[in-house]
Amino acid sequence: MKKLFTPFILLLIITCAAIHPAKAQDASSDPGAYMNVISDAETGMNKSYMAYISASAHSSRKRKIDKMREQAIEAIQTCQNTINYNLGPFKGDNSLRQGSLNYVGLCYKIFNDDYAHIVDMDDIAERSYDEMQAYLLLQQATNDTLQAAITRVNKAQETFAAKYNVTLTNDRTELGDKMKESNKLSEYRDKVYLIFYKCNWEDNQLTNAVNEKNVTKIEQTRSALGKYAIEGLATLDKMLGYDGDNTLIESVKQALNFYKDEAQVQIPKVTDFFLKEENFEKLKTTMEGKSADQRTKQDIDTYNNAVNDINASVKTYNETNNDLNNGRNDINKNYNDTEKAFIDTHTPYYKK
């Protein structure tokens, strides 16, 4: 089951960048105007990035999304160039300017280089639960690196403002709120998805074991799937919906209940068939090894009963397989459709 990967959310928002307006003052002599040049450049970068996130969530047009991503990278470069070439140190003090350049440079590296690496891990992440978890943890670690950089920039702003008597405000902005909401949504979705993926991946291993008719592997995988399904349901029971929306949780609960039933009720029918099939083949070989005059009435009755039993088991096996295959298709489609609608509903709309 292929995950519907939505764009990796970077925390490109500096929380303390609101400054009292400087009225047409020279940035080289007015500290408020100086800070505003940096703040405006960073805001332009943030706007392009948020527009990309919005387009990714609400549009299925790949060309449009790719174009928005390119524009976001260009906006980061424009921000970097504005600060680097249009603004020198303030009266010899380069602390704020350099702090911002370090931050914006990190944004460019992550979004242009590290981001590409994360996207390249998509296929790797599908190989196992551990690799999927590592994939999502890499995203979080990248965000943690940015958050640390944001903290340093905020501190540099506060120090600069205090040194030059500039009043900072913590006024909320629409852009800031939308960027924070997007990150919050991404973290929530990944947490729920991992619960689903753990069972989904185990179910894929179980399907392979069934196709191989490996009873030992089937039993091992069936046991793990049942355990993970029960654990996942217990975790989901403690989780709250996202802003009152329980649809994603409910879709995963539906899937996990399917996996639980599969492990506890359906797969034992499959293993029962394989064992009966194995025993029947042995009995058939023995029977065929005897000549007609060597076969006793008990031999013939035993064989005929075995034929009836294996025929009934074949019917049960086929019905069980059909039910499982249809059920898998249903829960995968339901999860993908629900996740897509969930992201579309809760990702803020934004246009520059």
C-alpha cells in the first residue's frame, strides 16, 4: 500500500519578527527600519513557501505544484540576496544580519538539498516499518534543526532590539498561524499513519507467507499482526480527533479491526487448509502406492472422507481469500481517500 505523501512541512516562521513600523527611515541609521528590511525579506520567503504547501494539499496538478516549489526556492534565494547584498552591518554590528543569513542559508540547504534526499527516501520507506519510521523521524529531525535555528534568530532579534531600543511585538499574523497549523497537521497525520502502516506492512508480509504456503511464517506473522492491531486500537482510543475531526482515526480503527479479525479468525482457516492439504497429499501418495487388491475398505473410506474434507476446505479457503483481498482493497482505498480529504480540509488555503 503506497502512502499518499504530502509535502514535508518546514518551520519557516520566525515568531518574534514583528516590529513597530519605521516611517520611511534609512535602514543604515534607524534600527527599526533595519530590522524591517530583514523581516520583510523573510516574510516574502515564508509567503512563497506557504503558497507551495497550500497548492500541494489542494491541487492534483503536479506541474503546478513543482512550479510553486521552484518559486519557493527562488524566494529563499531572493531573501538571502536582499539581506546579503542590500544590507550591510548596522553601524558595524553584523550580529542580526549574519544570524538571519545563517538561518536563510539553512532554509535553502534543507529545502533544496535535504528535502530532495527526503523525497528520494519514499520508496525506501515502503520496505519496512522501521524504515518508514526512520523516514518520518528524518523529517522531524530536519524540522528540529530549523526550530533551533529559529530560536537563535529570535534571540538575535531580541538582543538587537534591546541594544537599540526597538520595540518588538508578538502580534499574531495570518501567515504565521497558517504555517504553524500546517506543521501541526503534518505531525498529527504522521502519528496516525505510523499506526496504520505498522499493521499494513505486516499484512503484506502475511500475504507473502500465504502465497509461499509457509505455515511457520504465517503463524509468526499472524501473531505479530494481531498484537500490533490490538496495540494500535488501544493507542487510537486515547487519541483525540484533529480539531474535532475523527475521520482519520476512525478510518485507521476500521483497518485495524479488519487486521485483528484477519489474524484471529480468517488466517487460521487458511493454515487449516494448508495442513489438511499437506495431510491429504500424503494420504493420496500412500493410497496410490497400493494396488487395488491391497486397499482395504477402511483405506477407501478414509480416503473418500479425506476427499470430501479437502473439497470443503478448498471452498472455505477460496471464500476466505476473496474476503481478505476485498477487505484489503476496501481499507486501503478508505484510508487513502480519508487521508486525502483530511489533508485537503485542514491544510490552510493560501495565495501570495
